[in-house]
Amino acid sequence: MDTYLTTDRLVLRRFTDADADDLVALHNDPAVMRFLNGGRPTPREVIVRETLPAFMASGFFAAVERSGGAFTGWFHLRTPRGGAPDEPELGYRLHRAYWGRGYATEGSLALIDKAFGELGARRVFAQTMAVNHGSRRVMEKCGLRHVRTFFADWPDVIDGSEEGEVEYELLRAGWEARRPG
């Protein structure tokens, strides 16, 4: 297994073709996808032919439990198209069974530490819909601070989009100030 990162409860590893069924299940849970596409299903063919290969080729990591190996979801730490290499975007998507249990915060903190401690980031940021309070709480627990609200032009309007999107960030100085010692 190509382990990228290990936390107390998670292993973050590269995606493989064997993750197709888990990814299909995650991306077809209406509650998981509520703030992404309004909860509409994504055809298996799209996930197998487009999503999974894209995840395998970029900064996406399957998250599995260390004890038992259950697929919990995924995380990403990647430079967005046209973005600065030292300003990676943090993202995550977890099965509902893992919501509210600290998994998103645990995985995110590990990636933030990797970004600043090993990859030379000057800034880590994350975005979500303004109405996605759960995701916003994770960002805040990880030390990210709200920096802007904006309105993206999405092809499909979903419930809550009228409130806009939010961006949170953590700068290197803020990360260093939170470090023990």
C-alpha cells in the first residue's frame, strides 16, 4: 500500500482501481453530496471513467481506518488549476458514518502539518458553501479563518447557493504560532 500519511485512526493512501465501489457509494449518498450537487446521483460510469482516474492522477487520497481498513472517504491537498504551488487547497469528503467523530479534523490537521512542515506551503485554504456548517466547523477546528464570501456561477443552482461560498485560510505564521514548543 502506498501510504501517504498515517494519523491515530486513519491511513491516507493513493487511490487505486480497487476503490471504485467505495467511491461510487460515497458519491451517491444524497446527504454527502448535498452541498456539492444538491444530492443528485453520479452515474457509476462517470466515477469509473472520469472521477477515479482524476483522483489517481492528482492530490487525492483514500482515507481508510487503521483498525479494520474500512473506507471512510477521501482528502485532498492540491494546487488548484492556475493556483500558486505554495498555496494548496485542502478538501475532504467522508461517509456519514464518520461525521461528527473527528475524522475530518484529524485527517485535515495531518495534511495541514504536511503542507507547512514538509511541502513548504505559505498558505493552506479550503472552500465550501456558506450553509455547510459542518465543513466550516472542521476548518475552524483546524485553525483556518474565514477570509471571504463569494458567489460562484454554478451551472446547477442548489439549495443554499444563494448564500454564497466561503473561503478559509491558514497562513504559515498562524500554523507556526499553534505549534507546541
